[in-house]
Amino acid sequence: MSYNLIKYHSDGTVAIITLNSPPLNIITIAMMGEINTALKRCIQEGVGVIVVEGAGEKAFSAGVEISEHTPELVETMLTSFHEIFRTLAKAQQESGLVTVAKIKGHCLGGGCELACFCDIVIAAENSKLGTPEILLGCYPPVAAALFPAMLGRKQAERLMFSGDIIGSEKALQIGLVTDVVTGSQLDEKVTSTVAAIADKSSAVLHLLRKSESDWRADFLSQLDIAEQVYLRELTQLEDMQEGIVAFQQKRAPVWKNR
């Protein structure tokens, strides 16, 4: 199978999915479709470890394509994006699948959500992470469903409410990433981490997941709520429309608070 916006490589045990639209690896609906196809392929092949990375040096991903937040496309965009997380969560519940994110450069918005949903998140020291959707009159549904349990409510809300972009060391401190290494060490760290997981029994890893607190079920339930509020309420606000238009026109938004 050929891909245009991602790269896919698998040896049957470890698969690497590369967001391949440098320099910023913006996630479009078309790219989401390719990611979902690749994930389903991983599951069918019984892959044990998936590594997700971004092509180039500038970004893991700077987020989801803003122009696809229009009324005509927003529902397709959101459901296609969230299918990635629903597929991963279900696969993790039913198998020993482990996911690893390899971050360098900018990791923002939907890119940050995708990377930080992974079990292990390894970031180069120059990485910048954040969910700045609030600056555009939006909010990040995956982060809203995931971050409070991952980071604690106060850290999660501070990050999402402000839209701040933080460095990798701060991300490590609050629990957003697992490891921070120099850029020259990133490949080696990811390789050694994957090797340490790939030689484990997938059956035992599956049972370990079953024995964990059932945060994935909670996440999926909360994601349904966050998605519906986004589609049925947020998209009706004048401020969301203003935020998107202001971004496209490269000006500051003028909020009407409605």
C-alpha cells in the first residue's frame, strides 16, 4: 500500500509511522485517513510497538490544518482525527500494543495530542509542546479528555486555558513527556527504548494493561462528550468563527464572548 502524506515501515514487530509533510507536518483530513489506515494495518499484522514521528527537523507536527475547521469540514475533520485515538485505545485494551512518540521541534495542538497519547514520549531538548487552540477560539477535545487524568486537573487546565507553549524540560516536569534527551541522542534513545519493549511477551503486556486502572474506557467516554460539545455547541459560537478567520487573516481576534 502506498502513502502520500505519511511513511510506513514495519518489520512485523515494530512499525514506524512518520508524518511526512515537512516542515511542519500539518495534519490534514487526508493525512488522518492515512494514519488510520496504517494503524489498522499494524493491528492486523500484530505489531507489538508503534513509533510515531515527524519528518524533518522543525516539527513533530504543528497541529491540525486550520482551514479544515470550517463549518463544512469540521465534523469530518474531528471524527477522522478522533478515530486515531479510538483505534489506538481499543487496540491497547485488547492487546499488548505499546506506542512510542519521538518528538523534535514543534509539537502543538493536534500534534501534541497525538504524541502525548502515546505510552512513552521521548522528546529532544529543543522541543516545544502545547495546545494553543484557545487562542483561535477553539479547544482541544482529546487533551480535554486526556490531560486531567494524565497531568492532574490544575496543570491540565493551566496548559489548555492559557494556550501556552512550553519547553521539553517543563513538559517532563509536569508529566507530558517521559524522557528528554539532546537532539543527537534522540534516535539512540528511541531505538533502545523500543528494543527494551519489543522483546517482551505481548501476552504478558496485554494482561498488564488489563490490570491497570481503566483510564482508556474513561478517556473514550469523555472524548465522546468533548467531541459532541465541540460539534454541537462550540461550532455555533461567533467567537470560534472569529478565531479561525482572524488566524487566517493574521490579525488578533476580536472576541464577542458569544
